[in-house]
Amino acid sequence: MADEDPELEVRRALDVVQSMIDISADRLEGLRTQCATSAELTQHEIRTLEGKLIKLFSRQLMLKARLKDDGTPPEIKHVPSLRQWLQVVGLSPDSVQIVTYKVRS
């Protein structure tokens, strides 16, 4: 692996981190919507997942910063996902839609 292209290693790491974000974000959404959020254990689990997701998004940004701007593929230019981040921080679906629409325009 030491002989591999450093940029390829970063892309692979981005894929791994994105997979971890997807899994954790799905779990967080499930806890928020399907469990009694008043239960202390559920609240603790939600806070733990939120902290983990913040670290994962930060890791994604650090990895992306290591890539060269000129050759960045289109799918990596949109990493991390604004929509996913807004969902993780707890914005309503309507708010997420409005913010992402305004960012695009």
C-alpha cells in the first residue's frame, strides 16, 4: 500500500468515511423517529452518534483538503453532503430542501 498513489488512498479513505457516515446517520434518524427520545439512554445514544458524525464529517473535510483541486472528480467535489449534514444536525426536511435549493441558486 505504501507504493500506491496517495490521491487514490485519499479517495478510498473518503469512501470508507462516507460509508461510516451513511450508517451512523441512518441509525441516528432511526433513533430520532422510532424511539422514545425522552428516555435517557436514547438521548445518550443520540448525543454519542451526533458527536461521532461531527468527527466523521470533519475527517472528510480534512481528507478532501489533501486532494489536488485541479483533478478532483465531480463526485468528490460534493463531499461532504450538505443535505446529509443538515439532516444530521436536525433540520426539518422542509428546511433542508429550502437551504439546499438556495445554495444551488
